[in-house]
Amino acid sequence: MEFNDLREHEAGDEIGSLAIKIIFLTLQSNNNVFDERWRQILAQREEKKRKTREAEEKKRRQKEERRELESVRVNQWMEKKKEDDMRAKELRRAEEKRKLDLKERERTKNAALKLSRDAWLRNKMAAQKAEKEKKEQQKLAEEKLKLEKRSISEQKVNEWMVKSKKRHRPVSQDISSQAKRPSGSETRTVSIFHAFGPNRPSPRGRLKQIYLAAPVYVIIYAESLKVSSGRV
């Protein structure tokens, strides 16, 4: 009984050990499958992470490239704007200089025109003044010449009258009859004008006119008529 029991016991132990081995192998097989699956999952996760990192790196590089391009464009735009501003500033300076030069030329031109106009006005006024003085001098000379001629004519007539009075004391009847005898001892030299007719007005005015016009003619005419001047 004891021997059989021992054999049974040993047989049970072998069965249990075998069962344990089977379970262990099963578990180990399952574990290997699980490990393989887990390794695949881990590999997939790593691949996904790698792809994600690559995508993010690509995006980051693209973003940096875009940022660099944008920075380059901004820098180029700033440089171009700076050049344009400098060019516009130079153009404004040139335009202001041109305007100032134009104003200066206009001012110089106006000043020259003003000086020329003033000089022309001064010359014109001087010429007018000289012309006026010349006309005045000419008028004075003409007046002086007239007075000299009148004085000479009066002197000649008076001389002739004195000589005629000495030569021809009796006065012609036809001329003396036309003259009016003045009052007192007043002596007039009007008898020569009665030779032109009894109706001649203003003997003294006529005498002045004849003195100025043709004193020699009067003398010759009076001499031809044998008219003398004196008391009548």
C-alpha cells in the first residue's frame, strides 16, 4: 500500500509537474507573443514619434526658412525704402535749391529792372529838365533878341525921325491935316502912321507891330513919303 501510494504520489507529482510545465510553456509562449506584439506596438509608437518629430522638424525648418525669407524681404524692403527716402530727400533738396535759385534770379532780375527803370526815369527826367531848360534858354534868347531888335528898330526910327525932323521942318499938308494937335508941348511920333490912311486904329500898337515886323520898311516908306515926326 505504501509502495503503491508512493507510486501514485509520484505519478501525481509528474502530472502536476507536467501541467506546470505546460502552463509555463503556454504562458511563456503567450508572453513571447505578447512581447512581440508589445515590441511591434513600441516600434509603431517609436515610428510615429519619429515621423512626428520629422514632421515637426520639417515644419520648424520651413517656418525658419519662411522667417528668414520674410526677414530678407523686410530687409530688402527697408533698404529699398531707405534708398527711396534718400532719393526723395535729394530730389526735395534739389527742388528747394532750384526754387531758391529761381527766386534769387527773379530778385536779381527785378532789382536790375528796378535799377534800369530808375536810371531810365532819372535819365528821362534829366532829359526833360535839360529840354525844358534849353527851351527856356531858347525862349529867353528869343525874347532878348526881340528886345534887342526892338531897341535897335526904335533907335533907328528915332534917329531917322530926328534926322527927318531936322531936314524936313514943314510937315506935308495932307498928313498934318490928318493928325490931331496934342495939348501943351507934348511931342508924339505918330505922324508916320497917317501915311497908311486916316482910319488906322491904335497908332502906338501899329508902331510896335511895325517895329517888330519890318522897321527898315517903315523907314524907307516914311522916307519915300517925306513924312517927319514932331509937333503937329
